[in-house]
Amino acid sequence: QGSELSGWAMGRWTYEGIDLNHNFADLNTALWDAEDNDLVPHEFPNHYIPIPEYYTFANATVAPETRAVIDWMQRYPFVLSANLHGGELVVTYPFDMTRTYWKAQELTPTADDGVFRWLATVYATSNLAMASEERRLCHHDDFARFGNIINGANWHTVPGSMNDFSYLHTNCFEITVELSCDKFPHASELPAEWHNNRESLLLYMEQVHRGIKGVVRDRDTKQGIANAVISVDGINHDVRT
């Protein structure tokens, strides 16, 4: 069918008919309901939000791939991540789901919006295809006007995205990279795609060294303290050691 003629939905669903892009637990709604009722953070956490019980049932519509990724996230303390998509040239950052449930588009920033905008900008400004002055529009959205980054929910709402789940259930900050106009580039085009993204992938990974790092220790024993909650003034999203 050709690299640009196959349609946005081609290859999106699993054999069981599950869209992996929307298959993670919706933790946003629980957080926002708790915030509206002034329960955060003294009665409801602003991070490490637990997975709802219904999502863990054997008959829940959760793909084995999704369960495997969640298990992987829970076993390894990732702090920086990106997932790679095709079909556009733009970097999106959380939240991916609109806070007003009936809106298809709505600016919905996280408590760490400045960090996410920085991470997205690092990738977008170093990506050769996005940064090119001669770039064409993939479709009809002119993302170059916004520096080739956009809040995910302000583009289109995605309930149950991996980005939102990573941010709310783990310590991990994750973005989505739409790295090519072609969802299915021909084999001959792959070297050019790699060339366009190589430096931006490396620079993005280097961002893991930004910010405060170290070990939280017990003052008397000097032993490291696991699961110590670290709060930053003015940011309603804690992290854990």
C-alpha cells in the first residue's frame, strides 16, 4: 500500500483487538477526582498511584504485552523514557488525557510541566527532520509553529496512555516521539531515518543526568533509605528513592 498510504490505524491493534496505545490503567481520573475533593496528598497520593482493582482481574481487557511492560516498570526504577511512534513530526508530553472528560483537546499540564517541555524540546530541536527549515507538513497540523512539541492532551486525548501511567505510577518521566511522516518507511529510507534521529536520541538520554542526584541515607546508620518520599516545594508530584 505504500509507506504513506496505509492509513493511521494500520497495525495499531493486537490480534485480540486491543489498542496498546490506550491500554494502560487510567490513573488520571482517580487523581483529579481526589484533587477536586481536596484529598491530595494527605489522603490520596500525588505519585505512585495504585493500579485500580478492576484492572488486575483476569477478565480485564488488558493485553499480555501491557501486563508485561507494567511488570517491567515495577521491577526497574526507570526515571527517563520515550516511546517511538510514526506518522507525524512532533514530540508530545503528558498529560495525554484531557482533564475535562468530554473534550477531545485541552491543554492539560502535569505538575512537572517545565521539565517535560524541556525534555520534548531537547529532542525536537536536535532532530534533523523537525529542525529543518525546508521541512514540509506531514498532514495538516503545523507543529513547527510550536517548536515541534505539544502537550499530548492538547493534540488529542489518549486515556490510558503509557506516558501518563509512567508518570503517575512510577518515578519515570516519559514522552512520545512522532519521529517520521511515514508510519511504514521503505527499507531504503531507514538509514535516513536513523540519521535524522541519532543525535536527538543520544541527547535525550543524556538528560538523565540533569537535576538532583544522590543517595538518601539514615543520619545515624548511614544506610540508604528505600522508598523515601522526596517533595519539592511548589510541585505537587513527589518522587521516591
